[in-house]
Amino acid sequence: MWVAPKIKIRAVQANFARRVGGLMRRMLAAALFIVVTAFSQTGWCQSAQEPATQRPGRDGGLPNFNIYLPEGEVSLRIRKLIKNVLFEAQGNYKFVDGDISTFLRYKYYAHTFSYRVSLFDSLEFPDITNSSREFERVRGGLVLFEYPRNYNNRYFVGFQADGLSFGDVTDPDNNKTNVYTKLAYQFGTPFDERMNAIVGESRGRIVPVLTAYRDIGPQRTGLAVALTQTLGIEGDFDYTRFETEALRRLDLTDTSFLVSRAHLGTMRKKRLTGRPLGTPLEESFSVPYNELFKLGGRDAMKGVDDKHRGSEELHLSNEFFFPIFRNRNLRTYLLEWNTLYAIGYAGAGSLGFGAKTFTEVNNFVLDGGLGAEASLTVRDYNILLSLLYAKTFKGPEELQGQEIRFAVRTSR
């Protein structure tokens, strides 16, 4: 039996893993140096005998801190800008599941374009009820080029390689590599994290509960379109992925407004042969599970759990904001309340495999909910509190449920 090609592929993958591991160690050392430098410049590393002579500035290298509940996720991000180069280190941890992710990023700003090099390592435990604590691990790197036409229009070209490994060694995707390229276009501000995730790096971003937190483009409109294609070079998967999202803000009165967003995702995929009977649909195609679309979650339908995936997805959400008070300075102990909004939410969408996802009425899910969002200040920190309760009213049984979503966002 001829096995030389398999041996060669494994040798190439092992060599690739060694190179990525070495590069990650070097970037980690650089990130630690950057963090120490940032802290020393803000006075954090000075001794008691040598107190800081001035108050650190608002951009003095202090970390951004975010908390998400009920997931119990904490995100810490530290940045340092040196001339036209941005260094960033980020860590995410979920207390409930034990999931942990780390990111190291290097971004260079040229005159007419910018490029980013990012390395990441993500370890997840999807089923906390499983006593064996089977894990899913994704390690990889990304190179992303951005070509801004003007402030509101940008084009992207990206290349990414993900290495997948699982605690269950019998998983069909265990020890496989996903190599792909992405072509994308974005209209709107460059600070919209959700749009940036579609056109660029999808991991490690800020995931607010409500859309209004996002920076929206000119004329209160945003748009992102991305086309992803796997590469046969050293890759084990075969698919084409298309994703787009549109965002629109409508001012109903001087103080109340409506934010509507529509999202569409579809795939050209290759069905795998030789899988045993009863194999779930999400494992029946040459597509890694983490590249499939999800219908529920903070950035999708609020009342649907985010565990379900599909190759076709469509949803529309609407969030109505009505002010309780605005631009006030209401003090309670150390807190200074500035703004409080009441929220009304309604959404509709569908998830599945194949074109019937968009055509069969019974596949669609309807949900709605109520919540509030408050902006307050604690000393030099600006804090955004978001709370929303959402429940599904119609849809397939496996997608029905209710969720309470809460987030704390800090900035300085």
C-alpha cells in the first residue's frame, strides 16, 4: 500500500506547527515587554519611595476590561502604540465553562494601507456536564491587509491557518488544518467590532448585548460583505463561505431611536462520504464546526441559545431605545449615573442546511424581549451596563428557549 503522500502531508503539518509555536513564543516575549513598558509609563511599576509625579493620561496603556454574564466571561485587552506600529495582547476567560483564549497582535500602519499579524490559541470545553471534560482547541495565525479608499470605505484581503485538535481523538476533525483566504468590503466606521469580525479577525472581539453600542457609519448605515475560500495547500477542508450584514439606525424622535440589522450567511460545501448513519448534519460536510453559522447569541437572536449551527442562516433584529433620563449626573455613593434607556427587542430568523432554510415558514424563529442600558462613571472609568431578557415565541422546538444577557463594558 502506498503511504508516502500521507507521510509527507503529516511532515508538512508538523513543520508548520513547529514554526507557529516558535513564532508564538517570540511574540509572547515581545508582548510581555510591551506590557511592562506600558505599565512603567503609567506609573504602575514605580516604587513607594518614587510616586508618580503626574496622573496617567486616558490613553496611557491601561487595559480595557469587559465582563459578560451569565456566561461568566472576562476579557482583558492591553494595547501599546509605538510610532506607526500597534502591539496588542488579549486574554479571555470563562469562569463557568473554563474556556480560555489568548491573542497576540501586531499591526503596521503604512501610508496607503495597513497589515495585521495575529496569533491565537483558544481552548474550549463545550459540554460542562461531561465528566471526561473533552476539549476543543484551535491554534493558528492570520495575516490581514486593509486598503482604505477613504474613511468610510475599506477593502480587505486576508490569509489564515487554523490547527484543530480535540480531546476526543475519534473526532473526524481532530489534528486537521483549515487554510483559507478572505476577500471583503466594509462601509462604515473602522471601530464597529461586529463588522470588523466579518471582514477580518472573527475571534477575540468585543461582543455587546445591544447594537446601539456599536459605532455606526455615515448616514447611520453600516455594511460588511465577505467571501471566504479554502485553499488546497496543506488544508483538509473544502468550502466557500459568504457572509453579509447591514445595519441601519432610524431616529424616531429627538431622543428615541430604532436600530435594525439584517444578517445573511450561506455556504457551498462538500458532503463527506463514509460517515456512519446517524451522523449529525454539522459533521457531515467538509466544513469545520466553528466556521458554521449560528442563529443565537449576543450578536444574533437574543432569545436563542448559541450552541446550534448551520450552513445557511438569516436573521433580522430590531432594538427600540426610549430614554428614561439623559445627560444627568445622578450620584449614588461612588457611581455617577449619566444616561438610562429602556429597551424593546424583537427578532426573526432561520437556521439550517440547504435552500429550504430560507423558504420553509416552519423553520423561522420569532423572539422578543425587554431590557435596559445605562451609562455611568466611576472615578476615571466610563462604564456601560447592558441587561436584556429575551424569549422565543415561535420556531422549531430545539431552538426555543429564553435567555438573560448582561454585559459590563469599561473604558478609560
